[in-house]
Amino acid sequence: MNGFSHPIVPLAREELPVDTVDLARFMVGKCLVHDSAHGRLSGRIVETEAYPLGDSTNHAYRGLRPYNRALFCAPGHAYVRLVYGACYMINLSAEPEGKGAAVLLRAVEPLDGIPLMQARRPGAKLIDLARGPGRLCAAFGIGPEADGADLCGRGALWLGRLSGGEPPVARIAATKRIGLSREMHAPLRFYELGSAFVSGPKRLLQPLLR
């Protein structure tokens, strides 16, 4: 398909579960694609985190604001936010339109465009190119211009699945989220068990298998 080494079929919005936790699980094993001006970058999503309704760490918790408008869109829109003044992170809107919640994309296994990712992250090993949300955005060239993008539309940044079916996900594990100062203990972080591309210290990967 289109001559790429990893043919990927776009996801339709109707395929996305309209529930934050369900969407976070569903996205493990799916693909993120950026058809940039410099070429295609793609990868399998191997780690996500859910930020559901009522969660005080959810950026939509205090209601609609100019900066978080994308989170109140229909599921599958990009919410891109600068964090710690240092890096961007990409989230997906996850609930019915008008309700703000997010799925954070935490780590990706690179597929297409690896040389371009390496140019953007010089010196990084393959395993570290997109292992962690800030690294992911840097490798994929995702910045504030992508905020609000419809990832189920016809834009340059989109979600998909490998043509012919995804490689089987060995097992999806759930564990606590990391990098937070509160609401850390709920099992809202989902990842492909055994994947070397999952972020964070291995000692924190103490899963409640699902």
C-alpha cells in the first residue's frame, strides 16, 4: 500500500471505544502515522495512559478552557501540550463531544521513517527513539501545530492499524501511571507486556494483567 514497508490502514472514528479507559487499552498495538513534508514516520503504539472524567490530573478537569479545547472534541482528536516547559506530549480526546478526557500516547515502536527519527534525536538508540511521551513527539516532529488535529481525518497526522491485521499483542498489562504527584495508584497505564519499547524504569512495570 503506497509503497511503504509497513502498510497501514486508517482507523475510522466509529472503531474507537467512546470511553477513556477502553480507548487507552484499544490503542495498544495500533499505529501512529505522520506523513510529514520530510517523509512518512510511523510506529506501533505500545504504551498509553488514561485520564478519565473526574480525574484531577486530567487537563480538562476544571472545564473547557482555550488551551484544552481539543479534549472536548469527538474521540480521536489530538491534544498537544507543552509540559515542564521542555517537551510536547500528544493525547487523544476520548469521550463524547463536549466531555473532556484524554488518552496519553506514552511510547511507540518505530516502523517507518527511522532515519528521520534518528536525525531528530541524534545519538538515541533505536529502542529510545520514541520511548516516552516527550521523545515520541520529538521523533515524530509533533508540535503545537498538531493541537486539535483530527487523527481520524485526512490530515498528515493520523491513527491506523497494520494492513492484514496487527502483529498479535502478546498481552496487555495495566499498572499505575508514572510522573504524577497525585492519583497515581489506579491501574490506568496500559502497555504491551514484554515490549522493549515501553517507557519508564522496569521496576515500575508491576502489572495487574488484564
